[in-house]
Amino acid sequence: MREDGAGDAAESAELRAVQAALRAEHAAVYGYGVVGGRIGEERRAEARTAHDAHRARRDLWQRLARDLGGAPQAAAAGYALPFPVADSAAAVRLAAELEERAAAVYGDLVRATEGERRAAAAEALREAAVRAVRWRGGSVAFPGLTERADQPSAPVAPQT
């Protein structure tokens, strides 16, 4: 894709969805850093596993963005959290929120991709949905599509 944004519309939509997934993973990696600092010992290993999974997905989407001709979206220096995380209970809520936001972005990526890329996006959606259920203690019928209008999802916003 050219820097001026010109190029094949389908490829452009796919690259935009990959970049959104990459932004969501940057935010999740950051968020799990916060979770890890506040989570109770009984769930620390679960948080570490999720953190590692998001780092691996981030690396995958960075490679894919390059493969699609884009420059991978860089991580922000910091991200605004949706609420204060002062204790283990808030850390658990944040982990669930991070996973639900990632699942929503992955729903968009599934729609924008085909073939092996779609399979990878669907797997990422499934993993995020399962982790959200584990953190939240409950599920939704269609993870990644909960109460949203027909618009792209946004990960945790970078701090400015």
C-alpha cells in the first residue's frame, strides 16, 4: 500500500483491520502489565500466560502488516485504562475488558480477511473470548459482537 493511502480497496481494508488488531494487541500487552502488578497470586500464572499470548499475537500482526505492504503500527508510550486498577478485583475486571475488546477487533479482522489469515483471526477471536469468559466468569452468545453498532471496534486508547 502506498503512503498516500492509494491501492487496492480490499487489500487496504485488510491492512486496516490488521493494524487495528495490532493496536489492540499493543494495548492488551500494556494492560496485562498493569494486571500483573495488581493481580492476586492465585491468578498470576493465568495473567502471565495471557500476556505472553498477546505478545505472540502482536508479533504475528506486525509480520502480517509488513507482508501486506504496510508499516506496522507502533505501540503508544502509554494507554488510558477504562477504570482505576487499585486491587486484584479491578485487575481481573481489566483483564476481562482487554479480552472483550480484543475479541471485538478480531471480529472485524475475520470479516476483512480470507483463507489462512481468516483462520488466524478466528483463532485469535476464540482465544480472546475464552480468556474473557475465564476472567469474567460468564460468556456472551457472540463474542466480539456484543452490543455494538456496525462500526469498527477500538482498543484501549493511547494516552496523549
